[in-house]
Amino acid sequence: MYDLQTLARQLVEKPRGILAMDESLGTIRERLQAVGLESTKKIEELTEKC
């Protein structure tokens, strides 16, 4: 069992980090397309849950 401080450190240790997104699906699609990725139904479902 982890204590809160240990868990927090593990979440942000390199190469990890916390991503905060407050964007519409349309903006996310544009960002993915800009780097050559397709916005799939699975990606859209995952981003809606965040």
C-alpha cells in the first residue's frame, strides 16, 4: 500500500507527468492531425473520460 506522498512522487517522476486538458474534441482532433495521428473513436472515448 502506498502513502499519498509516495504515490504523488511516482506520478510526476520523469519521464511521466500530469497532463491537464481542457479542450474540445475538435481541437484535440486538430492537434493529433498536426502530428500525423488519426483521431479514433477509442481516443475520443478516452479524452471524454478525462
